[in-house]
Amino acid sequence: MNIGDVSIRSGLPVKTIRYYEDIGLVSPLRSENGYRTFQEKELHKLSFLARARSLGFTIEVCRTLLGLYDDHSRESSDVKRIANEHLEQIETKISGLETMRAALSHLIDECAGDHRPDCPILEDLGGISEH
Amino acid sequence: MNIGDVSIRSGLPVKTIRYYEDIGLVSPLRSENGYRTFQEKELHKLSFLARARSLGFTIEVCRTLLGLYDDHSRESSDVKRIANEHLEQIETKISGLETMRAALSHLIDECAGDHRPDCPILEDLGGISEH
DNA sequence: GCTTGACCCTCCACCCACTGAAACGTTTAC
DNA sequence: GTAAACGTTTCAGTGGGTGGAGGGTCAAGC
């Protein structure tokens, strides 16, 4: 398989696949013309990466997970711990964003949004908080 | 005021303030020894930026908002539109993260997390989805 | 056999919003 | 006088790619 095929089958952009080779996540062979040649195994790795990335795992954690995937003597507790740490980070991000959303939507509700210049949003940003 | 004072009073790291000067968000004067000298107005701008950034506005949007803040003939509808666009982006991010959280916590629940190698998390990433 | 278009290659620069570190000058407190 | 705490510049790096220039290769159609 050439890179275009694995791109379609893994769902990863061609550029991303080259980048993943650069950082040592996959190691496709090369044919005589210099084209990358992917075996099923490499395609499988790329699909693994696509899925793990879509769950928000960082590249470095993906590298670890790939290692655990290949290591048949792993303990599932190791994987679960990594996943739990990541879940916590996701939850932290969500609550940060929810705080932003609450503050912002409150300001938006207060703002008339008409042709006049008076704007509680700018007043808040400017620190004229008198309440 | 020197940069350290405005750092404390605005809540922004010294490095960030220098960076904001670099990209033209603030323009402090310089005293004879080369130190940046901040007027109240510049401090006020930096506090505005700190607050806007904490609400997740990008630097470029902050630049626009600062312009609107200074423009007393602005219309509040312009500000509200920008805020609403940003709110939508926040909500998109939140729902993306919530999708991740759901998928991930489902997998974590399925995983025994013991000394055995069997792990639904890795099975999912590996694409052995047979259900 | 020649052209066209779809592939493929490498290499460099850029995105965002900082942050760290090196190497140095200035001010302040004791 | 000296040490600490401040200030300065400049360069490089972060994460995870993306865009573009400037080429080489391959298959199909004429």
C-alpha cells in the first residue's frame, strides 16, 4: 500500500502519516522508487493512533499505549491507570470551559446588542465591576 | 511602574507582558535605563487582556475587543456578535470533550484493571470492535 | 512516444500563545 | 562593597501538525 491508500483507510491525512514516521511511531518500508510501502500491520498501527488521538491522548501517551498493545504480558491495570489520568485531564478541561461558558453567556445575556455603545461585556473586561 | 509591578497588578507573567508588547498589544514607554515604564492606562489594557484571555478569546480577538473598547462610537451589537461566536466555539469544544469523556469512561468501566493482560481499552483502540 | 494528471518525495516555514534559558545590565538593601 | 532582586535582549522550544515550493514517478489516453 502507498501512503494515499493508508491515508484513506486509516482516516489520517497523508501529511500526518509522514509526520508519524518522522517521530518514530510507524516505520514503513520503502520501495525502489522511494515511495513508502505499508504492510497491514502499519496500517493497523495508524488506525490505532487515529482512534487514540480522537480520544484526546497525547502523542507520547499514544506511543506508550502502542507499546502496551504490542506487549502481551502487560497488565490491564497499567492501561486503566493511563486512561483514568487522561479522563481526569479531560474533565478538568471541561470544567474550565464550562466556567468560561457560564461567565460569557451571562455577559451576553446582559448585553443589549443594539446600535448603542453601552456594553456590559466590555465593561466586564475593562474591570468596571461594581456590584 | 516597572514590569514586575504591572505583572503583579494585572496577574500576567512578566514574560507574557513582554510578549504582548512584541505583538503590539501594549506600548509602554522606556525610562533612561531601558526599563519599560507603564502608565495606568497600559496596566488597564493588560488587565483587560488578562480577563479576556481567561474567557478564552484569542489574541487576535482580544486586539479587536481592545479596539472596540477604545472606540466610544462602537455598537454593542458588534461586541455581542464576537462574544456569541466565541461562545459557540466554546460549546463546540465542550461537546467534543464530552464525547471523548463518554467514550473513555465507558471503556474504563469495562476494563478490569488487574494483573491480567485482557483490556477492552486496547481492544477498542486496536479496532477489534465486534458488537 | 508524448503529454496530462494524479500520485509521491523532501525540506523549510508557519500556526498559537507563550515559556525557558543564556548572558548580560541596573537598582536596592544591608 | 556586594549580593539579591530586579530589569534587558535574543534564541530556541513546546504540541501536533499544516502549507507550500520544487521537484520525481507512474498510468492512461492519444
